[in-house]
Amino acid sequence: MEIKTEFVNLSVDDGSSMRAYIARPAGQARAGLIVFQEIFGINPHIRSITERFGREGYFAIAPELFHRSGPGWESGYTDMAPAFAHMQQVTDASLSADIRAAYDRLQKDTGGIATGSVGYCMGGRVSTLAAMTVPLNCGISYYGGGIAPSQFNPGLLGRLNELKAPMLFFWGGLDTHIPQSSVQSVIDALRAMKKTYVNVEFSDADHGFFCDARASYNAAAAAVAWPMTLAYLQTHTQASAKHGTP
């Protein structure tokens, strides 16, 4: 499907300005999608994912979550120090403001449309936070570090009762960045709170398995995860459209 891409500037309700990358189909979008970055910024990989969703018919927007500390910053996958430095300056309050700005822009540009979210690594956590913050139809998290408490933040376990949308979680069984105990604590909390979720673990996949620019890329896991992602999005956004709910 033919798409149109551009960078746009969004006004955030904390007074900051945030750049975002948009990929949208040339015709009418089937649904909206907020794409949340890894810690490496809106780099070529995240832009390509956003475009990939655009070609599937989604109006996809990827907000630049490090716009306060490094507007326009992006990197590859070898030097982690700058990425962690930016991530440590982000707060849940600032992320929530960014989520609202991206959601509001998407709704404005589409005239109101069923919308989901997807995020990778750091963005997997943000996708979970987004499902608490704005009225999404579903959220998807790929190896979302920091949903359970970590060395970088207190996590979101105590807030999972705020989830307003069903969630799909992908994890790598070989992921040493997110211990199995952390994954289990997320699932236990969701189950205890009777939330709607799907949990998928690829036993032979590592952290970042979906990113073909990383050494940890797992082609088999990525090939299975992609149609599952599309099916989850379509199921929840199209069901909403049929019932006339936003």
C-alpha cells in the first residue's frame, strides 16, 4: 500500500514541543497506531517499523520521547551510554504528556479513529503506560523492560489496575535484561487484577529479537510475532469500529 511519511511537531501540555514521525496510507486508514521507540530514538529501524504499519493501512505516529533532553537524537546499537542517559531523564509524568499529545494529534488528523499502540524495549513499557493514559483499543509490548521494577525505575505493577485496554506481551526466553521473575510478576499482577491480556514467550529469542538491525535479531520469532501483532490490532480496532465506539 502506498504511504505518505513526514516529521511533524506536536505541542505537549507541559509546554514542550515534540517531533513525531508519521506514516499513513494514501487512502483511508483502517485504524490508528502509536509506535513507541526503543531507547535509541526515532532511528531508521523505528521509522521503518512505522512505515511498515502504514503500508498495512494504519495511520502510524512515532513520538520522539527524548525531545526534552535530545531533540532529534538517534543512534545505532553499539554505544549504549548516551541512550541510557536520555532514558534516565524521562519520567512517567512526561511520558504521559507525550502519549496524550501523540494520541490527540492522531485523532485530530483522522477525525477520530480506533487506535492501538505498540512499543519495543523501553517503548514496550510506554505502550503499557499508554493503555492507562488514553482510551486505546489495545496495547502491544515487545520485551518491555521496566513494567516490573528495575534498576532504572519503580515499574508499573502497582498501576496495572489502571489498564483500560487489552494487552499483548511478547518476551524472549533468553532475555537477560528482563529476568523471568520480572515477566512472571507482570503476568501474576495482570491475572490477579483480572485484566485481559495475551502473553507470548519465544523460548529461543533474546532481547530485541524483532529488530533486524541488532545482533539479537531472531528471524523466526519476528516472522511469527508480526502476523500476531496485526491480528491483535485488527481484532480490537475493527471490533470497536463495528460497534461505533472510539
